[in-house]
Amino acid sequence: MSVWLSYTPRPQTRKPRNDLLNEYTISLTGSGGQAASFCQIICTMANFQKLTSRQEDYSKWYNELVVKADLAEQSAVRGCMVIKPYGYAIWETIQHELDRRFKEQGVQNAYFPLLIPKSFLSREAEHVEGFAKECAVVTHHRLMNDPNGKGVVVDPNARLEEELIVRPTSETIIWSTYKNWISSYRDLPILCNQWCNVMRWEMRTRLFLRTAEFLWQEGHTAHATKEEAEDYARRMLDVYADFAENIMAIPVIKGVKSANERFAGALNTYCIEAMMQDGKALQAGTSHFLGQNFAKSFDVQFLSKENKYEYVWATSWGVSTRLMGALIMTHSDDNGLVLPPALAPVEVVIVPIFKKAEDLAALMEKLDPLADELRRRNIRVKVDTSDQSSPGFKFANYELKGVPVRLAMGGRDLENGTIEVARRDTLTKETLPIEGIAEHIEQLLADIQRNCYQKALAFRTEHIRTCDSYEEFKTEIQKGGFLLCHWDGTPETEERIKEETKATIRCIPLDPLPGFQEETGKCMVTGKPSPRRVVFAIAY
RNA sequence: CGGGAAGUAGUUCAGUCCGGUGGAAUACCUGCUUUGGGAGCAGGGGGUCGCAGGUUCGAAUCCUGUCUUCCCGACCA
């Protein structure tokens, strides 16, 4: 049986703030054979607290979502954000999951200073070339009362002899330290990571995507051989890819950066690239093979088994709070945030629907044991017994915040022994017998996690295509998505493409993409031979 | 850092052209009625109009400077 219903919103005397109506499909299916009716009801409802739709203005949608879902907000300091508790809880889960994986790779955490002597940044010429322009500089170490009586001023007598740089990344301070830690091959490898903040004086900032200060982890390793270092850089890339796909539910392309996009000071930069819903690319993590560049700059040598001095080989790798941006732009919709269960601070919210305290008490007799059972299954549960807002408000609010599963139970359910189960990713809901519901929820969460990934993968697959003509490329690339093209391997060609189209080579894929054969060809711009197709896109 | 727009109540915005005791919606507080998709009615509180100067008898409004945010560009290791 399949019944179509239409939901009529409660009459509103109040004028809707806007006429944005969300269209939902409505269907109700019941099957006589099952113990309970299976309902799939999705409704048409007025969206009172308007979130700009993605189609209308993607950028605005993102900005509003970050604030309305309570993830982060602007601070009093230009370009610096406040990460709010709900957003930080997601970041903590990201940290926890990554940290566990790092430790499986033998990594230990450590901490290095925030401030770096200016002279350190002059040591590795190429490295400095890359980012010296956007650093914050500490010049004084004391304040004094303003002689004119208004607040405090910098004490002109407290100028630092050597200015200090707020770390934009820690390679230099770490390698100056590693020099003291390393004398023999027996000291190697060193596998350290630090969770910290860094600062880059960005001109244009956006919450999570590009802020002046941001949180990240940076791993820095030292090895005796080139092979071991190269292998380690690759291995950490695999760790990132595994994490992105299994925890964040974001499909990524593992690849190598072209010379133009390579980290300054690295011999090779690996990356994972993700596609956002607007078709733009976002680099979700990088891992660098640094060769002996930093070892030479900071004179870090070790005595080998053969009693010979050799420079050590290095890697560094990192992901940042930018991942929060990737998470939002991969899964969320016009109703708000959508979180894969693995990262959701609350995986299941339970909303009792009641009028009087007695009603609530009766409902809680069923709901408390259910919440306990879910918690025993290691599911993060919140029971919202507050009578401060209506059930409808709670529904909309938890949707905005991306809670994967919502359970609602009212008087009717209590009589029937049922509970309403709504899932955020598909916006569907069904009424099920409460008997055995915990098992069902556990499976449902796993299903939602899979579905988030599959949906994102399907979207990416739809928006990857090959392109062999540069003329065609110029128009196609503006439509968004990834274009697989032949390229002659020269920085000049890439530079020309970037100038003319704003598109860059996101990566040279390590593995053939699903559905695409690896093949040689001719560069779409110059016609010179190309060993394989590379990924072009407009990037964040 | 260049070009554009904007900063007025917690939020979204009107008021600024044409100077004369600062508004709406929503949010908030109280009470009653409500509660299965963003509740209703009644009452109430809340703003140095971003900041600093200047013009004026008088400035949210005019002028100068400055800070912040958003959009476009440059930059983004």
C-alpha cells in the first residue's frame, strides 16, 4: 500500500518571514504483514529561520550555516574566529580519530614554541620565499600606561633585540631542535606530531576555510634514508585518506602536487583532494617529502652504521580546521548541517512529546532505558526533556545542527508501543515498534555513515569528466567539477591555464580514478606528449 | 593590498538624500492558554546609531580619519 499525504502547516497568523518553502515529497507506505505500519512522511513546511539556499548563493549559505549551526563566529580580532562548543566538539572528534591513527604509525605528540626567532626563517631560502610576507611579528615585550592617560601603550624601551615570528608552520623551530636530538642512526627515525595553532596574515578570510589563526596538527619526521622518508610521507597520506573516507565520509583523490602547487622547501607534496557541492576543489590534507632541505639548512647530520656523516631525510604532514569547511560543504543541505554519525557530537536526539509533567514521566519510563541501552552501544545520545520550546522547534533546530537521528515519542506512540525515527541525511521518518529499536538505530547510524559517503561519491563521480580541447576546457571548467586533462608537465603551461581560467592542477592522481583508464595523450594546450591525465579544478 | 557595499536593539533590517527627543519584525522577560514540524494572546525590558575627531544652537543623518564584516581582484607555502 502506498498513500500520498499532504501536510498542512498549522495556520499561521504571523506572517512568514519569507516565502521560502521547502518542498518535501510525502508518502506513506504501510504493509499489512509487518508488525507496525511503516511510514515515510516528509512534509512541506515553511522555513521560518531562513537559511539562504545553496542555489541562491552558495557562499552566503556557507557563512550563515556556520553561524546558525553554532559552529563558529567572528571574534573581535580581524580574521580570527571563535570556535563554539558545538563546532569544537566536532574538531575534538577529528583530533581523537586522527591521533589514534597517528599513534598506530608510531608517532608521538610533542609541543614546540609559538614564537620563532626571525633568523630561523632566513635559513631555508625557498621555504621562506613561500610565506614570509604573511607573518605576524612580535617586536616588543612590554606595555606601559599611556603617559597621556588613556589605557596602555607599547613601551618603546622594550624593543626585542631579535624579533619573533608567530609560527606560520614549525619546520624551522623543529629542525633547529632535531639537530640536538640526532647524532647517530640509532636516534632515527624521529616521529613527532604537534596539535597547535598557527597564524598566517591572510588578506581575505572565511570561517574555517581561511582564517588568520587556525588549529591544525603538524607531523615532522626524520629518517636515515630517502626511501624510508618517502615511504613515510606516502603512508601518512594513506592515513589521511582513510580518515577522510571512513570518518568524515568524504571521498578524496590521492595525488601528487605539480611543481607550482608544491610546498615551498619540499621535493614532493602529496595531497588528498575533495570536491565540494559547488564543484570547487578543497585540499583536505597534505604530506610532504622534504628531502634533505631542512637537514642541510639546520645542519642536522647523523653518523651511519658505516661511521659516515649523512644528512637526515624529512617529512611533514598536516590537516587543519579547514576540514570543518570540507565537512560542511560536502554533506550539508538547505535545511542546515548534515553530519556523518562518526563525527556528530550527538548521534541520536530523543524528543519526548508531552503536555504535562505526568505525560513526560510516563514517556521517560520508556525513553530512559532506551537512552541507556543506546549509550551501552557507545552511541552519543541526548534526551531533550526541556519544556522551553515546542517539539516542532526542536525538530527544526536539531536538523539545523545536523543530528543524524531523531527519535520522537508522544502519547500515541506510548499506546501503540512505537517510536518515530527520523534520519537527517534523507529527511525521511518512519514509525517503528520500540521493541528492538536500539539494534535498529545502531544499524541505521552505520547506514547513514555509508550513505553520506555514497552520496558524496556519487556527486563527485557526476562531476568528473575528461576534456581534450583547451577551448572546451575554458567554458567547461567554469561549470565546476574536476576535469581530467592531458598536460605537458611544464609549470609554464599550468601557469598559463591558471591565468586564463583560474583553474589549477589539483593533483596528479596516484591511482587511476574509478571509471577512468590511465592513458597517455597530448597536452590540451601545447600538444606535447603527456604521460597521464591530471585533475584540474577551481580550488578553495 | 586595490575596487565596491555595509556597520542602527541579541538577530535581520527601515530611518540617513532633505540635521530637530531613534523604529519594525524577530529574539528576550512575565502571565495565561498551548505542545505529534519552527505556538497564541496580553504586558514588559532592551540601542553612547562601529570608534575618534570636525561642522552646527542641535548630528544616526553632513565632513575627515579609523576599525570590522561581506562581495570582486591580487595573495594563499
